[in-house]
Amino acid sequence: MLPISKMAAAVQPSATLAAGAKARLLKSEGKTIFDFSLGEPDFNTPKHICDAGYKAMLDGHTHYTAASGIAELRGAIARWYKRTYGYEFSPEQVIVSNGAKHSLHNALASTVGPGDEVIIPTPYWVSYSDLVQMTGASYALVSTTEKNGFKMTPAQLKAAITPRSKLVMLNSPSNPTGIVYTRAELEALADVVLESNIGVISDEIYEQLVFGNAKATCFAMLRPKLAERTITISGVSKSYAMTGWRMGWAIAPLHVTKAMGNVQSQETSNPCSISQYATIAALDGDQTCVETMRVEFEKRRDLVCRRLNKLPGIRCPIPDGAFYAFFNVEAHFGKTLKGKPIKDSLTFCSAALETVHVNLVQGSAFGAEGYVRLSFATSVDQINKGIDRLAELVS
Ligand SMILES: Cc1ncc(COP(=O)(O)O)c(C=O)c1O
């Protein structure tokens, strides 16, 4: 029998992708499923971006490119940060990869390994822990609570740092909680980072999807010298409805982008040439499409939270960004709902899928038992019908 490596054996399948696959299976059996499991916009990629991809194909941009991405795109990314945040860096500090998940993998693979530790505040995006483990490093979870707004405090970060700590992973706006750290909160964390020897991976992929008065902050530019310690991760998947194009990037000090470029050149070579040209159009083009989608997500957030908070035994904090509601269902633990005993978030989600055909993701997958994640990147009609079904389950 062919062997399976220790690394591969230790990797868990992505819980969110697994939840999506389960729903697809039930759908293929003819069942109507209200699927709230996937973290991808339900909008089509805006036309001017598709046109740029099509034009790239017709113009013959269908060959290998520089492994770290074409200079024009790295320049467009640098321009976008200067315009948006006033953050200035050279295009050589950018490396473009096959989605932000790949950027995260390359960033971790290029900076940590066996014996190193990476600090991850919980609740966290399902892939962080596995991506760390794949490098041979270990992770240390720092628990945050709803009472503290699901935010890691400077004291918690300070207490988590050991001689083995190499990195802390930040994610604001956050998947799964939708929380957005304020600038002052991030500055306080930045000061702890600068007093120590650790670096930061700041995953800012939901930065353009913030609601109300919330504002996304680019962590690397909060303090002088912080950029030398920070790898900023982002991409077009969420803000431009481009999940399938697989375009993400990392911005880092030159010695890190160089190392990441070497890793990528051996791993995958360049990311898709056509997607790179489409991404230039996304970043340099008219940004109205982003605002239109953001406004729609905000409306859905209001609807979801208003309706969920009326259901018995459900408490839904209001997310300030991304497109997830992360709500508490602990009041149902120990009960039987529609004949299904509920003992934790996993059994709650299984009961929801099997009895009322609502697909959610258990909080335990994000390191937060007691909670359930609902992605509202789906139509208002689906949201209303799905929550009607959920009401049937919990009433
Ligand atoms: C927090 C976070 N980071 C990164 C990603 C990966 O994005 P991409 O589709 O660009 O790989 C996701 C996708 O769900 C995410 O939620």
C-alpha cells in the first residue's frame, strides 16, 4: 500500500468545504437545502473584470508568467494600498498566489517550521491551525469570548508569547465572527508585538466588507517598523466575487517575499495568467461594484441578526464586517429538537441539516463550542426561508 505522510495524515479536511459537500450530496438526492455554509459571495464576478480576463486570453496572455506574478499586477496592488490606506511599498514586496489561502500557506511555510509556535486567537478561520501544522510548527490558541467582543487583548497576547513563539495570526474583519478590531485595539496589539520578537500574519481579506461605522485597518502601517514584522494577506475572492479565479497576495519585507517566491516557484509556478489580468481590472477599475455588494451584505446582516435574535435560545452578536453571523445556541444543549438529541454545536448543525434542511457550520470547527456560523452570502429569499426552517427546529 502506498504510504501517507505524517503531515498529510494530520491534516483535517476543511470543515466549511465538508459542510458544503454534504449539502451538495443531499441536493443531488432531490432535497431542497438551505445552504448557509460557504464563505463565498453569491454574486457573479462584475462584467468589466470578466471582460479583462477574456481579453487577456485573446491577447495571448495564456503562458507562464513570472512565478511571483506579473509586474503590472504587483504594481496595481501597490497602487491600491497607497490609494486606500496611504501604505507605500515596492511592487517587489508583493507576491501573488492562487488565492489568499495559498498566500497564507506560503507565508507560513517560508517563516516557521518544527519547534516554532504560532499564536492564533479563537474563534479562528478553520484553515489556520492545519496550515500551521503542515509546516511542522505548532499553534497556541488564545481564547476570546463574546463578552470581550471576540477580541484578543494585549494582555492575552503578551501572556501567550513564549521563547518558541514566532508569529501571531490576526484576522480583522474576522471569519467566523465578523468582528472588526478598532484602530486603537490593533495599535495596542502592535505595541506588544514590537516589544517582543514575534512577527504577524495579518489576514485582511474581508477589509472592503465592513458595515456601519466600522473601519478596516491595515495593520502593517500602524507603527513605524511594524511593516518589517508583518506579512499582510488579502485578495479579490470576497470583495470582488472572484473566489473561482484564485487570486490572493502577500505583502512582506523583501527577504520574505523572496523566500516565498522561491517556495512558490517550486510548488506551483505562477498563479493563473488570465486571473492576474482580471485582477488588475478589479483593482484599477471602477469600484462601484464593491460598494453595491457591500451595501447588499449589510442589508442581509441586519435581516439575519434581527430574525435570529427573535428565535428562542439563540443569541446573535451583530457582526461589523465579512458576511457571517456567529450565533450562540448553547441554550439548546441537553434538549431534543425534532427527535434529535442536541449536545453540542455539531449535533445542533446535524439536526438542522437532517430535519429542516438548513446547512450551517458548527462553532467547534472554529475553536468556539456553543456557537454556529451562518454565511449570509446568499439571497434574501433563501435567508428568509432558511430562518423560517430554523425557527421550526428551535421552537
Ligand atoms: C479569513 C480567510 N482568509 C483567507 C481565505 C481564503 O481566501 P481565498 O479564496 O482567496 O483563498 C478565506 C476564505 O474563506 C477566509 O475566510
